[in-house]
Amino acid sequence: MKFLMVCLGNICRSPLAQGVLESKIGSEHQVDSAGTSNYHVGQKPDKRSIEVAAQNGIDISHQKSRHFKKSDFEDFDIIYVMDKSNFEDVCQLTTDQGHRAKVKLLLSELSDPSLEEVPDPYYGGKKGFEEVYALVDKATDAIAKELIP
Ligand code: 4NP
């Protein structure tokens, strides 16, 4: 399976989601991440994301931000977005119903109606990044479990 994690800047949430999912699944699967904006293209993840990942034994420091592109709809099986605004931005790039069907809120994997969005932690403090990690950890557990035959 090929998974794409998407957020706005591709420096805070989706790099963490990529690194955490990669750590839980086999190398026969692929994970990448991208941003709906080009604000931080080419940059490493935010140092707060690098730090919270490292505290949990995961190295995401080699990742580089890239802009979501239309060909991602063809190249990936599932496109996980962090929030509803990412969902709108990604879906606006295609009218193809098959492409749109690949786009899911990451937290929809939790089947908990009270958890819909991974909040944007960019303008907050360290605690926000720890919350993002906890949500991403739960959701990727559910994804990894589904992959076990
Ligand atoms: P991300 O967080 O979408 O989780 O990578 C953000 C990063 C940068 C900005 C906003 C959110 N920004 O406005 O530059």
C-alpha cells in the first residue's frame, strides 16, 4: 500500500504522521507526506516535531517539505488529511470521484465521532505537538492493525 499524509505546511503534523506510520508497518508498504501550501517547500520538519518524534524513538529529521501535486492522486492508494481545511484543499484539485474517494481524515480511522481533526500546532507550544503525536499514534495503530492479514 502507498499512503500519503497531508497537512498545510508539511512541517508539523504530516511529517510526524509519516514517521510514526513508517515505524509500525513493513517495508513492503510506502509512506510519504506533502503540504497543501508551498510555504515551507524544501525545509526540514519543525524542530518541535523533530523533538517529539525523537522522544518516542523516531527520527524524522531527514524529511523535506514538498507541495501536494495532482499526480499524487494516481501515485497513492490512500491520502490521509489532518483537518477539514486540508480535505477541502485537496479535493478542490480534482473532479475525479475515484481520486476523491482516496481522501480521508486521518482520525476517521478511530471511529470516535468526538475526534475528527488533528489540530494545527504551529502557533502554539510544545504541548500541542505532544497532542498531535498522541492522536497520530492512535490513528496509525488502527491503520497498522488493518494491514495485518
Ligand atoms: P502543518 O503546520 O500544516 O502541520 O505543517 C503548519 C505549518 C506552517 C504554517 C501553518 C501550519 N504556516 O502558516 O506557515
